[in-house]
Amino acid sequence: MTTDNSTSIWFKTGEATVFSSEGQGTDAMPEILIGHVNGPAGHAFANLMGQTEGHTRMFAIRACNQQVRPATLIVPKVTIKSAAYVNLLGGPVQSAVADAVLDSVIEGIIPKDSVDDLCIIAMLWIAPECATNPELDRKDLYRTNYEAMKLAIKRALTNSPTIDELIANRHTIHHEMYDPITGESQW
């Protein structure tokens, strides 16, 4: 008899940032929602199934006919304006996300007995300039998205950071794109 761990995974969120190799601009910043298909996460997943111009959504697949479990929907954070951008989203990024989800199951981060009862929405960032960079390192784009997705899943399912951590670092950690003292970006 297996235990249904998915009922305790109702609405969990996580995010992570993994920086690119020097000069690549392939930073990955997924923001995810993971939860039961019969709950609010499942409803959001179903509502996102429609397409909107410039924001093509796609399932995370490992290869043709190999959709990953839990079902994972990739939602771009940036408006898609070129076929080159679609090729990055549907190539190294889609592959990285699918591999990260599957490896999270293999490593026990996502309970294996719950994969058919859960879904993941992954909002993903690819810098628009990546699509026009002839020197783009697609392996680095894969690496950053793989590492960030795995970390976002782990954080979602372990409720990290905790509220105590957030309270403790309230005045010592600031958003990288806004320093409250100077009003400037730290990047």
C-alpha cells in the first residue's frame, strides 16, 4: 500500500536564481507553483493551457513522446518575438526543466507515488538578447535552467526560505535590482 503524499502538496511555491557563466546572459530565474491537480494549482494549470500571442506555453518534455511527470507547464516571463527565442525555450530550456523535474523525482524531492496527482507551473526567464547572440552557450543556458529549476522545486517542497529566515535577514539582504539605500540596481 502506498501513501498519497500529494494531498500534503496543495499549493507550494518556490523560486531560484542561478547565474550564467561570464558574459553569457543565460541567468535562470524560475518561479514555480506545484500542487495537486484537483486544487488551485491544477485549476491554474488548466487555465494556462490556452495560448496568448507572444507567450507560448508548452509542456516540459524530455524528448518527443516523453512528457515529464508531474505534468509541467512552461510559461515564458518575456514576450516571445522571434523563432530564435522559441528555439531556445523549446530546446535547451525545455530540456533542462524536464530533466530537473525528473531528477527531482529520482532523488525523492518530489514523491514518486504522487507524480500523477501533481502539476507544476514554471514561469521562466530567458534574456531577450540570448536569441540574437551568435556566441550563446546553449549548454550554459541548459545548466542554469536545470540547476535553478531543481532548486526552485526543492525550495517549494521544503518551504524555503522559512518565515524565520526572512525575518532574520530583513535588513541585511536587499533585492539585487533595487538597493533601498541608493535606489540603484546592484547589477
